[in-house]
Amino acid sequence: MRCPSASLSLLCLHLLCAAPMCAAEAQQVLAAVPDGLVRGRVQRPDGQPLAGVTLELFESEERTVSDSTGTFRLRTTWSGPALLVARHVGDPPVAVELTLPLDSALVITLPKGVRRLAAFTVQPAGEFRLTASTTAEPLSPLDIVQTPGAAANVARALQVAPGVSNVDEGTGLFVRGGDVTETRVLVDDVVMLSPARFSNPTGHVGATLNPFLLSNATLSAGAFGAAYGNALSGVVRMETAGRPARHSGSLSASIGSVSANTALALSPRVGVRALASISDLAPLVAAFGEAQPYAPAPRGGDAALTMEYATSAHSRVRLFTVRQQQEFGVGRADFTGNASYAATTTEGLTVLSWRDTSSQWRPSISMGRSRFDRDERLTGLDLTTALASDHMVATVKRAPGHRVAVAVGVEYERFTAAYRGTSTDAPNTGFTVRTPTRRTGVHAELVWRVSPNARLTAGVRGDRSDFTRRTTADPRLAFAVQRGHWGLVASAGAYSQIPEPILVRQAVAVPMRVTQATLAIERGDSAGLRVRTEGYVRRWRSLAQFTPSFGIAGNGEGDALGVDSELRYQLGERANTRVVWSVLDARRTDPATGTLAPAPMSITHTVAWLTQREIRRVSLSTALRYATGRPFTDIVGRTMPSAAAVAVQPVFGAPNAARLPGYWRSDLSVSWLLTRQNGPTSVVWASISNVFDRRNVMRYAWDTAYTVRTPVRSPFNRSIYVGATLLLP
């Protein structure tokens, strides 16, 4: 497959990597083929010939169509390495690497895009996978970079999933009424510490990786299985890319960033991937202006390495390590608009994993260390955060037999959190918190195929932490049934999470807990249509939250009722569209008053419409997003200075009773692939963020007398992002 790992620039390869096929999978037939002729047959996995398949030589754009017997003949003048792409309506495309001229015919096997009843394709409860096609596959690197406005960021691409609310311009994932800290990010089953501990002036920030370090990513919006613990609202599962089949690489440059990426197949069993990038948005800010003052503009870089050794044909050992750094600063950081904010962040993750699928019992072990260090500088306060997690997960799964599959696993995590705050006005005042905690977990899960059309999943999970000194038991149950093109999924379960040490000041914490029930109906067909609607109800207990003055409020409660819907449709061979609509009503205990009020992340309506179109070698993608304004607590008056108070004090209204104006944003991206017969392939790409220059209101700032309210706009003006990539063979 001629789709090397690269950076954002690989927008060009669009759906060609959706269903890769290596050269060995294109079976060679003994009949000789004349020079300049590519011929063969297209068939289904059962050997049935497939008519109406378009076969295109990617480099020369020469094409033909298979006949009623599945046979095709394509004459070409191209010589050397080439890519033959087979497309059929309703099926994922298949690409075959060739070296022309050929001396034999080809047999290409094209799998069905939307499997029928025998394959049981209904997705698990709460799980929405984000591929560009209509098949139920995890989010691929190309899907991530093809999401307009995502800026090749995994978290931003996941923000258009059903159940995720658009709260601000950041990358934090607010899932089904839950806070950003309630979504757990896993890389090869090891936790990646998220920097989303506080809201900064540009929005909440979530843990993420360069998409081309990954093979896929999946978001479970609640209702996840017993294998995943210490998360209330959602789990993001990222699987790193394995050893490459051949050497490849890329060099990319754009306004504000440069990157290099290489993949080396050192032997049939050993492979290495490496990536390095540097970014600085100062040129972009200088070209298009800034909605708020940056000092400095966001800048940073990352470096990553993956090494994999195949111990056998069905087992492998993989080492993945990444280091990321970023810094930025802004003015108008508090609600009076007089403070400044700056932060420097360093993150690191190392994971060693082993998988073995050589027998019916399939063991896997992952162990790793994640670090997160941040220095925040606000007017009057310096805050230092240092987090570290040592995490180990071991699981044994019994491959599905005739009717039953089982899985058992153990988990251990040692988490250390250190926080230090210092007043710049009074250097001898401040606070220091350092809390090491240990958590152990066990889980067991059974999957029973009740009938050929129905499946029951039952699991239980137990966790114990020395921070809570309690053992939690979380039962989880899901049932799925499919009849023809229709599917029904129901689930119920309990989920627990240990509060972060900074949210608890007493010696013993109370585990936070949510119970949830879901019901989903889904329809899919081979014509390229997939529709899914899922309703849910949630109830939180023992929540730990921050007060507006960064005090601690415990024993919080909450509830949420919502419906998430998604429609995907394939418009012919080279176009698709997706519409996502989430409706939510969520309440939580207000930490300042102790009363039940609209949750800060209760976005009533979140809508996204995404389209993708391929025109010859040009790929065009668009995205339109809308979200109801975020709830906030307004200032309704003021108190004048007195003998005890030397400054005017605000009088706050009912908790979260007001809402910001609605959020609108539109984005567009385009890429153009340029190929040369005897030279490297290059890509030119561009994106327009915030096409209509919508100045969304993120919050309000007040003057010192609390009489004048000024909207603080989105930090991102309309921007045009242009770059190019050289793909190295």
C-alpha cells in the first residue's frame, strides 16, 4: 500500500487507505500479460465475480470498469511503482501496490462494506466510531486529518462524535454532561495523563497524539465494558501504529510548522517509526490577527519513536515513546479582563506492550509511564503541577467459540500528584500538595451469543485505592440484537472514578460514581446508509468539584438525559456526508451554593455536518458546527466598599441560569496530489478555519466597578493554513 505515515499533509490520500491490501494479497495468475496492459479479475471473498468495479491507476488516472464476469483490462503507458485502486459503491476501496509492466494477471478480492446479518455489525452501546466511510471501523489517521477544523488533532476530530459537547475552542472532551476530567485517555491500554485539569483562557485542553503515530482511535461515550475503569463519562482508546511493511517517509512544511516522519522495515520481523515536529503559530497570528493578545503565541514540538518485533506470526512486542512540549500566553485571562496568563507544559509517555493471538487463549500485557508537568503563571499567582502515572494492565481473552467468549484481567496504577502555588505579591504565602496513590483493579466479562442474531455481554469490575480506602464494585450489562438491516442495543451499568488529589483535602476521599442506562436503534445497508440514535439517562453521586475561588466542594450530585443521533451516507463512489445531532439536559450540584443547577457542560443542542468529495486528484472536505451557548453564572449587581471591604464586590445571579450566545463555526480543507513518473510524490494542501470569521463569545469580562460587561471572543480569527509535503518512497 503506498500510504506512508506522515503528518497533516496526508490529507491527499483520502479514502485510499480505508481498506489497504498488500501486494501479496493480490494473487498472481500464471497467464502472461503484454507490456502496457493491466488485467485480471475482481471477486468477493467467496469467489463470486463482481461487476461494475472501477479500477484506477492512481498515478496516471487511467481507469476501467470490470464486466459481468469480474474481468478488467486497463492499458497504460505508466512504468515503475504504481497504485491500483478498486472502488465499488457501498464498499471500502482496496488499493494494490504494483510495479509496471506486469508479467501476470491479478485477482483482487473486494470485501463488502456493510456486512449483513451473519457478521453482526451492530456497534456496542455508547460507541460511535468516526470513519469517513459507512463501515463500523475505528477512527483512522486519515479520518483525523480529513476532519475540517481538527488541525490533525485526535481530540478535535473526536469532538464531532455524538455525545461530545462543544464547550469552547479547546480540545477537551465533554462527554454526555460529564466534565473533561471524567474522560480517560488510553494508549495501547496505558493511561495518558490529560492536561485538562483547569480551564485556561483559550479553552480546555485534552491529551492527544499526532494521528500518524496511531493505527486507530475510538471514543466510548459511556457504557464501556468492564475492562475499563477509573472513568465516569468516556474512554478514548488509541492503538499505536505497528511495524511498517516497507521503507517510507515524508517531509512537511507549512505556515507555522515543519515535520519529518520515517518508517523503516529493518527486517520481516523488525520495524521502526520515528516522527519529529516543531510548530509556532506566531506567523499565523501575524498574518490574520488575534482576537486576544498572545504573549507568546502557542508554540511547541514533539518527538516520537515506535519499535516493534514480531516474536511469531501471531505475537508481537512493541515499544512506544513520545515527548511533547508547548507554551503560550494570553492577556484578559480573568473575568475582569485585567489579568494575564501563561503556561509551559511538558508531557511524556512510554509504553511497552505484548500481544499474542496464536492460540484460543489470547494474553496481552501493557505497562508504561506517563508524565505531565506544567508551570502556570497568572497575575498574582504561580502554579506548578507535576503528575506521574505508572500503569500496568494484563488481560487474557478466550477467543469466541461457538457461543461463548470470556475475558479476565488485572490492573495496577501508581499515581503521584504534586501541586505548588505561590503568590507573586507575597512570596512567603501559598500552598503545597503532594499525594501518592495506588489503585488496583480486576475485571471479568462474558460474551454469550444467545442466538445467531443476538449477543449478551455481562461483566463486573472491582477497584480499590489507598486514597479512598474503599472497594468499588461496578456491574455492567449490554444486550444487542440485529434483524436484517436493523439493530437494537441496550445497556446498564455503574462506573466509578477516584477524585484527583487536588480536589480532596482530607486524608480519605470518596469515590465518585455514575449509573447509566442506554437504548440505541441502528440501521445500515449496503447502499451506503447508516443511521443510529441512542438515548441515555445518567445519575452522578459523590462528585468532587472546584468552587469559583478554587476551593473544594464534595458530595456533589447530578443527572443527565440525552439523545445522540448520527447519519452517514455514501454519495456515489467519491463523496460522503455525515450529520451528528446531540440533545442534552444535564444538572449538577453548584459547588458555590450547593444547589442543583444546570451543569456547566449542559449544551442543549450540538450539531455537526461534515462532507467529503474527491474530484480526480483533489480532495475537498467541509464542516459546519453549531452548539447552544454554554451556561454561566451572571453578575447581576454589586456591593459598594465598606469598612470591611476595600473594593467593589460582584453580586452573582442564580447558578448557571444564563447562557452564552450560540456557537457557530465552519471549516474547509482541500488537498491536491501531484505525481511524477520518475520522481517523488508531493502534496499541496490548504485549510480555511472559521470560514465566515464568526466571533463566538467564550465568556464575559467586567470592568472593576462591575457595571460594564464585555464579551471575550474566540481567540481564533479566520485563518488560511497552507503547506506542502514531499512523500519519500
